Amino acid sequence: MKPRQVIEELSEDLLARFADLPLLSQYDAYQRLMDYWETMQDDVYLIAAEGWLGAARPRAVIEDKERKITETPDLVVNRKRFKMDLIPPALIVARFFAADRAVIDTLEAEREVAARDLEEFTEEHGGDEGLLADAVNDKGSITRAGVNARLKDTRHEPDSAEERAGLTRCLALFDAEAELSRCVKYAEAHLDAAVLARYADLSEAEIVTLAVEGKWFHAIRSALEAEVQRLSQGLVGRVKQLEERYDRPLPELDATVRDLSARVDAHLNRMGLAWA
């Protein structure tokens, strides 16, 4: 694979496909392709040098303190940090682990609900006269440890039944949010490990499909759709402008002109002037 040949063939194909479209300029589409080529060419050069299988292989992140280079990892498994230059983990997840991702998303949504319930409960009852007032720490916060400590103190206070109920409820909300956070973290770690293992089993055909269709063509398609959207918004704006400009019928405009002309003539007459 020669990078120059790749971009030449893509460019010619794209120009031909957009040559006869009445609204979208083929050269605007071409520019979108060239913008993405700045990123895509790194992939092509990598494939040319290492082949499809080598280019898709995960590698350790580069950390060079002397040169002040620290790469952001794409995946962290068992504290080991990996970089995936050709195939991002998100593509592997979308292709092979969509069901697992859906489960994690559901857990995360439930965790957010639990966190929101906890926040609302502490805000409602954490004031000076609230059920959680004595559980607020010196920093003005309500923590699980503070709630638990106060709950133990109320065991020897017979008149604190309502407060104990509030503290117990708050503790349950803390536990629910913590448990869901633990489940999300565990599921994420399990998925990351499965994704990393899947890279070793990728066939060349799968890598080609993921890189070409899932990554390159998807990015180019999104860029072209953005160009179409830009044109559409421009057309809508122009149509609205024309609508505003010509929304009054001609007879009404003529009447307005006559009325304005009469007013001007009246002013000129009062000034002792007249049109030449």
C-alpha cells in the first residue's frame, strides 16, 4: 500500500461521485477529504510499514521524561497502559462487545440516579433544622462516615427516632450509590480486559473492515454530512431572508410607497418646497 496512491485514488473517486451534484461542490467535498487525510495518512504509513496485523497490534504507551513525551493511553488493564494506533478500542467494543457496553451504560445510568437521589436527600435534610444537621462535618459536607457515626450516637437518644430514620435512609442511599459505582468499575475493567484480549484474535479481514469502514469511511462520511448540513443551514437562512423580504404583497407595497410619497410631499409643501 502506497500512501500517495491511496489518497489519489480516493480523491479521484470522490470528485467523480460529486461531479454532477447541483448544490454540493465536488471541491468542497474534496477539501473535507484532504482535511481528514492529515489524520488518516498516519494510519496508511503505519500499515505500509508494518502490515495490517502489525499496525493493529496494541503497544505500550511512550513515556520519555527527558523529551517530555507522555502519551495518553487508550486502554488500561491491570495498571498496564496501552496505545492502539490503528484500531481504537471503541471500534472493538461497538463490533464485538455491544451487549456488554449496553449493560455498563445501564449500570452507569442507575448510578447517576442513585447519586442524584443522595444529593437531593442531603440537600433537603442537611440544613440547620434538618434530620442530617448533626451529621454535617466541619467542611459543611455530609459523608457516609459522618452519617454512620451520628447514627450510632442516636441509639442512646430515645427522642431521636425521626432523625434515626433519616440517617438510616441517607446511609442506604450512600450504600446504593457506592455499590453501583463498584459494579460499574468492575464491569468496565472486565470489558477492558476482554477488548485487549480480542486484539490478539483479530484477523486481517476484520482489521481491514474496522479500519476502512469503521474508522476512515465513517470519519469521511461524517465530514461530508457536516458539509451538507452547512449548506442546508445556509439555504434555509437564505430562504428565510427572502421570505422576510418578500412577505408583503405588491399592492400593499405600492400603497405604502404612495402613502410615504404623500407624507414627503406634505412636508415639502410646509417648507415651501416642491419636487422638481
